[in-house]
Amino acid sequence: MNKTAVVTGGTHKDAAAIGVLALNIKDRAAKLGEELIVFHDGLSRRDRAIISSVFPTKFYRYHFKISWLDRRKNRSIRYFSPMVFCKYECLQLLREYDCVIWTDYDVVILKDLHELKESPAALQLVEADGSLRDMFLEEGKMLQIEGIDLDQKGVTTPLFVLNRTIGDYMEYYRWCNEATLKYSSYIDLPEQCIFSMMLQKYNIKYECLCSEKYVASPRKDYQNASVIHAAGRPKFWEGLRNEEWERYYALWLELGGSEYKVPLKEKIIKWKEKIRK
């Protein structure tokens, strides 16, 4: 019997959003995987216990070893946090699981997504609108990287499905981590840029998922979507109103989960913006 894991990851400040995702999966896509795996940087014991009571979950503490200086040099890594690189761990998880499904937690799943498990494709994901070159900071757009064509399409990673048949996944895992450190000063959409390069380097074929179905914008008409994704800001927990998400969040609080608290840094930014007006 094939074993599937649904994977997500994020910082402890977004515990509520991760908890909402667990409730959403249980309600809409309970058969998507046998386990939920969460990479985190310090979720509280209480929140972990509540999430585990909602859906069978394994938690792994994650830390990407990038220097403080390299992190400060790249505004995108500062914005997203190095936690975005925990997506690479999905490759390593193929040692234990036949299928690994990554989902960001700023989503609302609307349908059961059974078709993702039924596809024979080794990799399923959504292509980016632009090229790989668009995923680099200005100073990296003219890089010459052997075996990589920056004008080819890039890929996005809010939702992707890996199958063990993808090939030498541990080699891909090693390369992603090393390439991230090598190009950390140049990448703008960090993990998406590295994933896009990896697919070219190793000539990995993939099935292209429809963006309007699997990463639909909640700001537009999404009546035919299976998943909506709150790309950019604000998120559902920052004022982007969505009744489904609000319903799960209310249940999360009812279970005793942590309330979302706006970080001090964001409060200061909003205060400055208000003063400028």
C-alpha cells in the first residue's frame, strides 16, 4: 500500500494558520494522506498537541544553515524567512513515503484533491507566469549558470506533489541546499528559483497543474477552484476576508489554539503607513 504524507511548514508566529490548515484538511481532504508533517521553528507544545488531535501529525524542528550576513544581504530571504527552504525536505521524505504533497498554509482547500494521488506523474506543480530570470534579484538576472537557461519558464511551489519515481531525490536534495547557499545573494523568489534550476539541471519532467484550479486567487472568482491561495499580502489572518477560513479559525480558537498576534515589526510598519496618510 502506498504511503502519502501531506507536508507544510512555517514559523511559530503562524501557528494559528497551520492549525487552520489541519482542520481544513480533515474537513475537506481527509484521505489525501495518512499523516500531516509540519516543519517549524518552535511551535508550542499546546499547539502541537491540538494539531495532532485534529489530524495525525509529525513535527520536525527546522533550521536552514545560512549565515546572518547572507540573510541580511537578501531582502527576499528576510521577508519570507529561511523557513521557505524546508520545502526541500519533501525530497528527503521520499525515503519514507511513496508520495509527498506539499501545501503552503496560506490556502483554503475546497475539494478532496484525490486526483493528485491518482496521477502517475513523478512531479506535479504549477508553472510560473514568467521566466526563471524573473525569479532573480536585479544583480542576478545576468548570471551565466552552466546548464541553466534563465529564459525558460520557472515553477511555483505553493502546492506540489512528489512521487518516489522522480529519480535520485537525495541528490536533488543535496543540490538544492548547496545551490541555495551559492546563489543566496541573487535569488528573489528563493525556493522557487532553486527548484526551477534543479528541474533544468537534472532534466526532471513534470505534469503542469492548472493555476486557476490549484492556486486560485481568493480576490477573484474561484467557484471552479479546488484550492485558493492567498499569495502576497494580506493573508487570511491579516484582513483578507474568507468565510471558510474564518470558520476554521473560530474552531481552532475553540479548541484552545493560539490566537494570531500581529508581530511588533508589522505593527510599526502599519503605524508608519498610517502617519504618512
